[in-house]
Amino acid sequence: MPRKPVAAPAIVPGYINSKPRIQARLSRLEGQVRGINRMVEEERYCIDILTQVNAVKAALDKVAIALLDDHVQHCVTDAVRAGDGDAKVSELSAAIGRFLSG
């Protein structure tokens, strides 16, 4: 009888403890974006719309920073302890580069 393949252990994301907080922020962002869409639909003043766009960008940056922080605190730290830190540090460096160039 053939053996069943053994499933690889599940990878737990570093943000798992922050998940409710991150989801709440993203839900607020969804509402803000819908509000901006309404403002455009209502033909509101450009500067008012731009102010709201800037607020959404700042809030999205905060989500990204929270994810990066959780990644460092959990994923990178765990990899360093397991002796695989170089790969995670390179991955983190690339992620920070993408974040800053975006």
C-alpha cells in the first residue's frame, strides 16, 4: 500500500498576533477609499480629495510598517535563531527597498 505524503508544517505568519489590528486598519482604509470615491462622484473640491488621498497613503504606510515590524520581530528573529538568518535578512532588505521606492 502506498504511503500518504506527509504534509509540510504550516508556516505561521509573523503578524498572526497583530492580525485583528491589521484587519481593523485595512477595514478603515476600505471605508476611506469608498469615501474618496464618493467625493469624486459628488464632484468635491480637488484639494479636499487630495487631502483624503494623502490620509489613505499615510494609513497604508502604517499598515506596511506594522507588517515589517512583525516580520522582523518574528520571522527574521526565528530564522536567525535557526541559523538561517542571512536569507531572511536579504529578504527583509529587499522588502524595505520596495517599500521605500513605492
